[in-house]
Amino acid sequence: MVSGNIFHCRKHSWPPEEYINRTTLHLLDFDSAAPPEQAWRRRLNSHANILKEFSVTFTEAIKMIRLGIRLWSYIREEASQGRKAPIDPFTRETCKPSASQGVPLGGMGSGSISRGFRGEFRHWQIVPGTCDASPIMANQFSIFISREGGNKKYASVLAPGQHEGLGKSGDQGISSWGWNLSGQHSTYHALFPRAWTIYDGEPDPELKVSCRQISPFIPHNYRDSSLPTAVFVYTLVNTGKERAKVSLLFTWANSIGGISHLSGDHVNEPFIGEDGVSGVLLHHKTAKENPPVTFAIAACETQNVSVTVLPSFGLSEGSHITAKDMWGKMVQDGQFDRENCYSGRSMPSSPGETLCAAVSASAWVEPHGKCTVAFALAWSSPKVKFLKGSSYHRRYTKYYGTSERAALNIVHDALTNYKQWEEEIEKWQSPILRDDRLPEWYKFTLFNELYFLVAGGTVWIDSSLPATSSKNSLHQSAAVENTNVNVTVAKGNSRRGAAVENSVTDGYDAISRKGLEYDEEEIHTRNTCEEKPVIPQESNSHHSIHKDTLKDPQDETDDVGRFLYLEGVEYIMWCTYDVHFYASFALLELFPKIELSIQREFAKAVLSEDGRRVKFLAEGNWGIRKVRGAVPHDLGTHDPWHEMNAYNIHDTSQWKDLNPKFVLQVYRDFAATRDFSFGADVWPAVRAAMEYMEQFDRDSDGLIENDGFPDQTYDTWTVHGISAYCGCLWLAALQAAAAMALQLGDKPFAEKCKSKFFKAKLVFEEKLWNGSYFNYDSGSSSNSKSIQADQLAGQWYTASSGLPSLFDDYKIKSSLHKIYDFNVMKVKGGKMGAVNGMHPNGKVDESCMQSREIWTGVTYGVAATMILSGMEEQAFTTAEGIFTAGWSEEGYGYWFQTPEGWTIDGHFRSLIYMRPLAIWGMQWALSMPRAILDAPTINFMERIHVSPHNARLPHETGVRKIATKAKCFGNSVFHCSC
């Protein structure tokens, strides 16, 4: 573990006084108005460079030409059905990606809106699986200042830079506004989920302004963290000798991104709420029969602050009140007419017309005085509708109901509760921020990478039941696709260990709370299919002593709903499991109940089968969508939970990493939470996943082999024979399965896994260990001896779960030193992260596009493994490369949109990607929970001993009653002293 004097690596310290005048910092040092010392910083006049996108080489293009043709055809076929393919490399966004991102708005799972560091609202993801990156420039904060005596006046949008159409003569739209902020003396400071924008004398040299953005992302708070809202707290400090009247303006277009504001039938409505909260509701009618959305913008009136509203204005000359009229009114009066609050609902907008609203908050600020003004934004889209599936209610409806007007109550509660949210956020972050052992860059990058859990595309629903029956739509979907659905679900017999397959006509979600029993009334049939006879399947073991049933994701007493998050905004697949392997540390650390619910979803999926035929695009072969015993690649795209494996490049039932990753994640979560109920619920799936992998042990040596195609998460990087990556994962999975079996009382299965582990380990080391590191694979290709950065992924999880090391310590450290010396330090001096593949001669492995890439999340995973192996200095130097290339001022501009990877010349692939959440694997390694540190370790050097009363579980009590665990305690999580 981490000692007190290990961090000798260079620090990136960004003292705020280098960005803000020290006097200004002192003036703002109250009520959280000043940014923290540990924050990511950017000047508002910084240029947002256009990012360089990835492209394949000519050789790679030739190799993938057949795949490209099939993928193009599939994308067109999906488009003809009104759907977007989960992977579409041919379509480019109209808004080119740039280095302009900042902390996103809102909690998790209710849609998201990102906000650039210069203030623009962009990256709209209100409709699940869709993202419009273009900013809506009418959405702005502006300021109007008039000094007593009238000799000084200022009016400015609080965002610098130009925008399309600015400066047209006679323009009635937003070009008529005061776009005169230079940004030279204004700075942005980010520490997710908060951000600070400091206007140090802009536009008024004698007024200091702090805008603090707060979103309710609060670890272990499963209520407030689901709320679609954000608060903007303005702190005003008057350093002049005259009183200043300051009016702040919040404008918002009735839009959910793109050109949605032009579709018509949108309505605005003013409101006066409780506790001085007043504002405007913007009711948005979405296209394509998507559920409607209502926005609320509001400010809080106090004794010193007066709030007025303008319910509607337009951006064109034909509007009743134009944007130019609105701006002129604010310049003249600094507020709107009071009677606007009682004007009622506006007329619906016409097609082609943009409907906007404005909220103004005004206050007099005395000489050398201070004032605080709070605005809030909320949005309510209670239903989630998937294109081929059901509609569900979002998680926040559990507390606010299913009306779109809930936005009014949410915005009110945000304005009255934000101080409590901040207290909870500071309590969570302070121990890490105050840890002097940690580099500055690590502290704020750790928190800021969590942006993905909001902006990465997340859906959090209230329960497993659809909001409305989708039976008819499912029938129609099935008719269009002309597919037959045959999903089988296994049900075990706790006495005999037999698995019984029941044929059902829907996804695994039809399983009821009774376990693997299903209720015919709850199953939404996609198509009529003949029911197979019930066929018993004998287990490999002679008897089963576990409770072989699974429950719904949560029982009634611990319901956190169901949670989905995308692999990335370009790879539209929910909960991609091979990537979740890296990202899941963040959820386990911060929202463990969500993490367990996701594992329960995949546990049920393992025991299900979907017999619909799918064409796999890499080879053009056909197979079934979901094979029983195989862990799915993802939970689907257009009908999650019911139509899994949206990924169709390869047949992932033949992948060698998914099942071991499932076993490793389940054991880690079980070890960390000590939740024996969870262990009992998922154990049948763990056994099934392990037994499924036996087919890939072609020569019965205990070790699985790869099949000469990219059959793992590196899905363009071919593997032959035994591989370091999948083989190491398999060894770790055998160890984890044995440990879990022992603790749950399944001694025969524990012995079986232990026996295989010893046999497989000898083969693995014999075939791959070369005296310095583990070769990429046991084949004879040109890259078989490559140094793979991720070769110890299994060891990472073994150490993270408190299990004994897979290999001798010198082999682990030797491999990590090799990775550090070659994959890290030989690429731009360690300033880019760890390249995936490196030849032993020091040249990057360019056998495919992925071998030559630097994967951000993998680099964090490698760094975590180094920490767990006592190589902390190398770990932070390795991870610092991701910070330098992605987050620093001299980097490429990937902040708050960290991509899956980049090449050594800085071309990115797949922005806003899940895997970089693996930085929380580093934090896990630095401070593992007591449940793991104090847990018993399994002594694999001796025979497993189990006390007699643990040898068999009574059928009537189940696994969860077992409290006694293996009597094998050591002085550390890595060694056993039995």
C-alpha cells in the first residue's frame, strides 16, 4: 500500500494565483465562491483547437475492406428502419470536435447537457442514445451593470468569442446582444461536479464576479444524484466607490439540441413558486414520437435580489418580442415587467420559429459590498423510450412523479438544497484533496474523469417494469425484422445440480422476483415460437450446494432501479461489459448498489439464450444473438435488457475475456461489499460462466486458447494460441471462482477450480514467460513476442480483490518494469501514456490500429497494477502521460471528452468514452476498503480446508446464512501465513 514518501514524480501544480489576482481570490474567499486550490484551470480566451480525428493506414484499410462494406450495408439497413447503428465510423458530426468542453450539468441517468469552459451549452443527450454536439448559442448568462450617478454602464454576454452570424446589420436575433467579453481576465476552474468561472474585472473593472456551477452528483446519495438539475450561484463583489445595480440574465431556448427548436408546437409558461423561486417552464414537443421534455429556468428572490421574467421572445424579425427587444429592455431597465409572471402560457411556436425565455435577477451592491444571486436549470423527461422496446420511468420520478411539470419542483428544490449538496460533495472530496502524498494533477483528474457518468450517456430507471406495455410495438418490431425469438433461461436444482432450460419468448428480463420462474402475463412476446420441451442438463459436478436461483436486480428493501451507461457517445451500446471491467471501479467506490445491480443484470443474462440469427460483419458468418453461458458483450442498443449484444462485428460468444471478466468483477464486488445475498444470487451464473469456458481449453491443459481472430476487447488485434491477456484473466478467474466457492460453501467447485489453476499456471508460464515479461501470445506471428501493456490485467483484479498474486513477485515486477521502460517511456518520454503494443526492439507494434494506439483506460489500469505491486512512482509517471496529453495546457484538448485512445501523433478515436473511469482503479489501489484488507485470503499452496458446517448449505437457509469464512488470515492481502 501507499507510504508517506513515495510520490517523487513531477507535480503539475496549478496555483490559482497564476490565473486570478491574489486580491480577487481573497475577496471571493467566502461561501465557496473562490475556486479550490486543486482544480483544472483554463483561461476563457484560450483557443478551442479543432481536434485531430483518427484514420486507418492504407494497409489497415485493405485488411478491413470486407468488414467496411458489410458495416456500410448494415448502417444503411438500420437507417431505413429509422435507427442508428451502434457503430458508425462513416458519419461525421456537423459540429467538428474541439477542445472546448467543461463540467456537464445534472445528475445521472436523466439526460445530460454539457457546458463548455467558455460557457456554451452543448452535447445534448436528452433522448437516450442520441447526442447533438452543437451549442445552442441563445442559452447564455449575461450581465448588466449601472453605477450610481449613471456615468458608467456595462452590458455583456458572459461568454467570449465569436459565433456564426454575429454582427449582421439590423439583426433581430442574438447577434444584436453585447458579445464584447474578451475573456483575457476571466478563468474557468473545474472540479467535478462543480465548476467556477471567475470574471476578474470583466466587463466592469470594479466588479469581481464568481459563477459557481453545482450539480447533484453525490456518492452514496441515490436520490439526489438522479436529479436532472444544476445550480449557478453568482457572487458579486463591488470594489468601486459607487453603488452598483447589477442585473444577471439567464436566457434559454426551447430546444433539446440541433434544430429541434424549429419543429414547432413548443410552449413557454411563467411561474411563481414557493420560497421566492420564480421562472419559466419551457414545454418542448419532441420529434419522432419521443416523450416530451419540460425545462425550468428560475432564480431565487431574496430581500436583496429581485427576480423578473420574460416568458417568451424570438430570434427573428417576425417575433412579437425579439431577442433585440429583450436585450434593449435589459440595457435600459435591468429587469422585465412584473406582470409578465401572470401572462400565462404562450401560443405554441410555429415551425421554423425559435421560442426562448429569460429570467433576470437584480440587486444593488454597496461599495465594498457583496451579494449572492442563485439561478437554476432543471429538465423533466419522465419517460425513456427505446426504439424497439418499452418505455420506462426515469429514476427521479420515484420522488417527483411522472409529470413533465415536475421540473418546477426540481428547480425549486435545487435552489433551496444546493448548499447541503455542496457540504456532501466537499465531505467526499476533502480527504483526497488534502492528501499531500498525491500529485496535484491526479487529484483533479480523478474527480474530473467522473464527468462520463453524467455526459457519457446514462439512463437510470425507477424499476424493472415498463412504464407502459409495449406488447404491440414489440409484435410490430418482430414482424418488420422477420425473426424468431427463442430465449432460454436455466433454472438449477439445488439438490442435484441439474440445469433445466425453460423456453420463453422474451429476453431474460421476464424472470420474476421468484427467481427463474416467470409470469406469462409479464412477458411481452415479440413473436410466436414453439416451446421447446423441458430438458434437464447435468452439471459437471456430482452435486450442487448453492442456491441456484437468481433474483431481480434489487429486492424491495434495497431498490436502486436499473442503470445503463453507454460505451461512448460514438459506440452506442449500453453497459459494454469488456469496457465496464475497467470503468466499474468508479461505480463500486461511489455507488456500490448500482454496481451490484449491473452485475445482477449480467448474471441473469449469462443464464439466458436468444436464438435469433445475427450476421457478424467481420467474417460475414451467421450465429445466434446470445448463447447461454456466455457473458453478453453489452445489454443492447434499441431494446436494452431484451435484445442484448448490439455489437455484431464479431461473435462475442467466442470471445475469451468476457466470462473471466464477469467472474473477476463479481468476486471483487462480493469481497468489497461482503454482501452474501449478492453472492448467493449471482453464484449460479458464475459457475455457468466458468463451465462455458471449458470448451476453449482445446488440449485439456487447464488453460484456454485464443482462436486466431480478435476474440477479446482488442477487437482488431488478432491472437493465436495462448495469450498473455486472456490467459492471465483466466488464471485470475479460476482463483476468484475458487475463493468465492469456498466462501459460499461450494467445496467441490472450489477444488475443481484450484486444480485447474495450478495446471493452467504452469502451462501459461512455460509457454509465455521469456525471462523478462509475458509474450503477447504463443503463436509464431510477427507480434507474438510483443510487449502488451495490458498483459497483467488478471493480476490487477487479483490484487484489487485481496487474493494472492498469480505469479512470483519478481515476474510481476519484471513485466511491469518492461512495460514502463518500453510502452511508456519510449513514447514521447512518457508523456502520452502506455502504448498497447511494443516490439522488444523498442518500436511500436503496428500490426493493427489498436496495437499502435494508447488506450487511456488501459494506461490507468496499468498504473493501478503498478501501485498494487509497490511501484508507485512508475505508476504515477505512467498515468501522468494521460493527463499531459489529454488534460494539460500543452496537451491535445481532450478534457471532459477523454477518448478511448490516441495515436502517438495525437489523433484520437472515440471521444467521451467509458474506459478512462479506470483512474478510479488507481484510487482503489491506494485505499482499498477494510472489507478487502481484512478479508480472509485463500491459501492456494495448501489443500482448501472448510469447516464441516460450511461444507454443505442447508436447502432451506441458502448461502446468505453463512457467516463463517475460511480461517486463513495473513498480514497482507497478498500473502497467507497459514
